[in-house]
Amino acid sequence: MPDGSIYMDYNATTPIAPEVLDEMFPYLKSEFGNPSSTYPLGIRAKVAVERAREEIAKLIGAETQEIVFLSGGSEANNMVLKGMVDLKRASDFHIIVSKIEHPSILNPCLYLMERGVEIDFIDVDGSGRVNPEDVERKIKPNTCLISIMLANNETGTIQPIGEISKIARSHGIVFHTDAAQAVGKIEVNANSLGVDLMTIAGHKLYA
Ligand SMILES: Cc1ncc(COP(=O)(O)O)c(C=O)c1O
């Protein structure tokens, strides 16, 4: 670091890796086209975006068309929570999250609750783990979303996502996991975890 201090907050964000910088440099300097433009500069940018989408899908065991680029983890989490409900019929919707989710899940929950959405916050045990049975007990006929993080940003506790996703699936409920602290640190495969939606954050893995 320029001031001689030691940076130890890599869970908050990471510097861009030299190989990522090399890969990105042409697109920042000369290959700056709008990927929606139909002339060669735009088409080359579009090819690069689609290649990135494919590589990310491969990294997390998803299909290419399932990858959506947003500004970061907070926007993704907000989009999941707010995208699941129709606020004109807010009281028709019930959501389950854990008490230890990141603020980018908990704050949208408060926003939705103020507008009439019902939300249950699941407790964790002494090691910070969610009990899947507690999640199942809270399910109601109008539960539209369960969102439980994969790895916690403060304790590092890994949640039993595979078990919870099975419960969600058996009730036909959409399941989201915030994997912002997991991808790049442990192997994560969206398909074998059985999740419908997953948040990841490139700036936490040197991208
Ligand atoms: C678990 C978790 N989810 C979401 C976020 C938010 O991600 P971003 O900083 O990309 O908005 C963070 C950031 O620290 C996080 O740790």
C-alpha cells in the first residue's frame, strides 16, 4: 500500500489481480464500444462480455444465460428481495431470511416490512448456523422466497445450503443464497447446491 500500511480487509474488497487487469486493459483503453452497438467496436465488446458470462457460469456451475451483471453484491441482494414481491399486494407475500444476513439483505427486508410484506428472521445456534428445520417450520402457503447466505461475512460460518434448498424446492419456494463471501474461497456449485438465485461479487475475488 502507498502509505506503508498493511491491508487486511480482503473480505470487504480485493485489489484487481494483474492478469485480470491485463485482460481488461484493452476494453478500458481502446476496445471501449457499447456492447449493444452493431458496428465492429460494439460487436467486439459484446463478444468479450459473453465470454466473461461463460467463464463465470463455468466457475459457479451455472448456465451461461443465468448470469446477470450488476454493480455488486448489494444491488444483487436488493434486486432479489424487492423483485420477489408486488407491493400493490404486499400482505400476500411472506419471506424467510436468517438474522445474520448481510445488511444488503436485512435493510431491503425492513423496507418491505414497512410496506406490509411479512418477514420471518431465523435465529442461528451457538456456532452461527441456521437449523434447516427452523426454516421449514416457518414456511407458510404464501412464502415466496427463502434467502440464507452461504458464508457469513463476520464469522465465516458456512450454512447448510444444500439441505435448505431441498426444503425450499419441496415446497415450490424460490431459494436465494448470498455467496458473496464464498465464491473464490471455497468451491461453489450453484447446480449441486440446488439454488435458484445466487449473489456473487467480483470485487471480492480480485476481479
Ligand atoms: C455476505 C455479503 N453480502 C453482500 C455484500 C455486499 O457486496 P458489495 O460490497 O459488492 O455491495 C457483502 C460485502 O461485504 C457481503 O459480505
